[in-house]
Amino acid sequence: MIALVIAAGIVFWFVGAPGYTDAYYHFNAAKRWALGFGLTDTYLWTYIGAPGSLPAPSHLYWMPITSLLAGASMWLTGSTSYTSAQIPFALCLAGTALVAFRLGWRVLKGRRGAWIAGLLTLFSGFFTRYWGQIDTFAPYALIGSLGLYALGLAMETPTSRRWWLIAGALAALAHLTRADGVLLLGLGGLLALWLIIERRLTLAAGVGRGGLVLIAYLAVMAPWFARNWIAIGTPLALGGTQAIWFDEYDDLFNYPPDASPATLSLDEFINSRREALVNNVATFVAVEGLIAMPPFMLLALWRRRREPAWRPFWVYALGLHLAMTLVFPYPGYRGGLFHSAAALIPFWAVLGLAGIDDAVTWIAKYRRRWQPQVAKALFSFGLLGLALVLSLQTGLAGRSVASDTIPGLYQELQQHIPADARVLINDPAALYYFTGQSGVVIPNGDAEAVRQIAAQYDVEYLVLQAGGMTDEIAPLYDDPPAFLTPISLTTPDVRLYAFTISP
């Protein structure tokens, strides 16, 4: 109950409205689903895996669990407010804290470690301002951490079938939350193979355990596979793998989406991975480790690296960071690692505390005047204090307050653009959230790309905002081509154009 009260306070007080494209998108889809429109989109935010026309099936790039949780809450409460959508996210955050509490009790053998681990998960620094967003943070933190915990129990008791089945089901839920959640499925198979190599399982038993993970995964994923097969003709939309070959992050908005090995130079391949490495190390230290914990986290993990229960965690953590650095560098350091690392937070919290205890025990051997139990309590509560300060600072800095007032730009656009017209704009998800109007994202392309998109998706208006344009689009701001007619706006640094010549 205490975890739920604190989680609710964090979720509802720090976040009162969506603040970026991902959150707008998941909330919009949830609201449409709750209102009976199904999982559909009336706008387009990327051209990767894009449909040929609108409206279209939703979640062809992102996965659906976030919207389904929020939509189910809206439907059950009879309200489509942001607060109603947030209820499952408070429950997810509280559940994640309980995972940390349970893990802390197992590892640290007492109330102090369990309680502080749970509180460190709730007050988790830079995550604090995102737990309440209608995004994948809170759901993936709970589902991913439970999946790793289940795999740890499976490794401790490899002959038991129960934990392998549970791990497979949780791997499916993780995949339904984030595309990279499928790593948990691969992890289950890898661990089964590891047990065969170590001769803790026979070949037949090991294959059987891996098979249980796969069967449970497929059973949970089957409805989503069926939906996609009916909607787009394939079990999964796989366009997101183009991110491997991005030359820059804006390639996410290429029209047509053409990222491939042929478009990526060797220099850019190396530079992008180097840039991702620097940024992802910073994410590990500041975001995952709360600045002060990394040495203790790594110390404790090294000491426990051979324990079967910890093997799923460290293999997954290493694999995730490598994938987000070497395979998907731009999406990785621009938010992918941050989102996915939410599942690691309960484990890092416990390891940080365990590392402090390990360090104190070692130092006490050489400093006879130290009282180890007092020192352990002092340093662990000091760490909690640091987490509270960091959480409050970052949470207050990013706090969003619910408001019924539509931003001025969208109010003015409503005055000039018919409600049924489609708009080419930087953030069509935000446009839909505030106005209900259909939109298409401005491409990472030139005037010809703009013209082709207008023809394909029946776009009638173009909105350009200073400072939010690629180099190819920027010339249209002051020197539009003949097929665009300017419409005067009072909002500064914004241009509105109507498509007046049939493309």
C-alpha cells in the first residue's frame, strides 16, 4: 500500500499531460480504442512501415501494450482524461518497487535493504519525470523486471517447468511493450543452452525448457500476430530494422524510407557508434546509476556474476547496452536505451546497496574502529537521500500540469484549417491531441518529397516552424514553390501554406 501511495503521487503529481511525440501517440491511440475506433491512426508520424493511405492500423512502429493499458483504464472508468489513462502506470510503478523490495530481501537479507531498494526504484532520479507519461517506461519496468526475475528463478531451479513458462509469457508481454523486448525471448533460449553446456540439464531437457519459453511466448503473442496478419499481411511490422543503417537520426523521417547498407558510409558507421557509446555510458552513469552508484553496482555484480539467479540480468543488461550502441546507435542514445533500461532499475538499486555493503565489509577489515552495520545503514540512507534530491530536481524541472487551454498555435490553426483537412506538420501526434485533426509528419526531404506526400495522403496544408526544419526543407520557409500559397498567421516563427496546385 505504501508503494502504491508513493507511486500514485509520483505519477499524478509530476505528470499531468503528455510532453513529447511518444506520449501523444500512445495516449491518442488509447483514447481512440476506448471510444470504439479500434487500434487505428488518422495521422502518420514516420514513413517507416507507413500505410498507403489514412486512416490506417495503428502501432506499425511502436508496440501496443502502453495504449491498451491506458485505453482499458479509460473504458473502465468511463473517462478519457489523461488522469484516467495514468492509473495502470501508477500500478506498474508500484509493482516495480515491489520487485525491488523482494529482490532486496533475497540479496540483502533484511528490511533495510528491501525497503531502500524499493524506495530507490520509486525515486529513481531522471526516471521520476517519466513514470507518469503514457509511454513504455512504467509498463516495461514492471514487465521487463519480472521477466528477468522469472528467468533468474528458472536458472536456480532449471528442472522446474513453471518459471520457464512464466518467463516466456513475460517475454511476449515485454515484446508487446517494446520491440526490443524480444531480447527476453532470445535470452530464454540462450540460458537453456547455457545449462546444457554446463551439464545442469541434458540436451533433451534443455531443448524442452527453451521450447517452453517459445510456446508461452507464441501463445501470448498469437492475437497480435493475427491482428497484424489481417491488417498488413505479416505477423510483425519489421520496418524498424532500418534504424540499423541510419546516417542520422532524422533518417527516421525519410521519404521514401530508404536507409540501407548502401546509404551508410563507413565513416558515418564508425562515428555513429562512437557517439552512441559516449552517450550511452553517460546514460548508464547518470540515469541508471544515479551518478553515485555505478562503482558499487559493478562491484556487487562482479561478486555475484557466477550466481545462476543473476545470470539473466547481467547477460540482458550487457546485450541491451551493446544493441543500443552497436546495432541501433541513433535510436539507442536518443531514447531507446533510456526507455528499455527501466527494466533494470530494481536490479541496479539492489546491486548499488549490495555494493555499498560489500565495500563497507572490506574496509572494516582494515579499519577496526568502524562499526560495519552502522556504516552500511549510514551510507545506504545517504544514497536514498541523494536519490530523493535528484528525483525532486529532475521531476520539478520537467513537471507538466494538466490544462484545458489549447496552445496558441493550435488555436490559430483551427481558425484557418477546416476540421476535416489534413496537415503536414512537425508533430502530427500533438496536432491530433490538441485539435483532433489528421496530420502527416514533415519529411526529411525536399520540396518534391513534400509534393508527393501531399498527393499520396491528400494533404491540404503545410505548417513550418522556425528551428524545426531539416536543411532541405528550410528553403520552403521563406521561398515556397508555386504549389504552396502562404496564409498569414500571428503566431511568430510559424508559416502556414495551402496546397493550391494539384500535385
